[in-house]
Amino acid sequence: MDAHIIEKEEMITLLSSWYNAIISQHIIKAKHLKKEIDRNIHSIEGDSNISIYYSLLNFRYNLSF
């Protein structure tokens, strides 16, 4: 199990990259980023803004792919 704890800024960067992959229709990159984000999102559970951003992007991802 990976014990790496991701920082808030790193998660924001990952989410932004995921958004760009989704809107650019880069399916493989978007799937890879989603897996990475899903592995690490638990470390940022206390930040409601990041949780909301993740939820919106996840909705967009599910609509797109």
C-alpha cells in the first residue's frame, strides 16, 4: 500500500490536468489521472472545495466517457 500523502496543491494540479484531459478527449490520459486521483483523494477529505471540484469533474468524466 502506498503511504504517500498528497498535498492540497498537488491534488489541485492533478484535478486540473484531469479536466484538461477530459475536455481534450484524451481518454487514456483521463483514465490514468482518474485512477491516480481516486487513490489519493482520501488524503484531502477535509477540504470541501476540492471535494466539490472532484465531484463536478467526475460527473463530467462519466458523461464524456
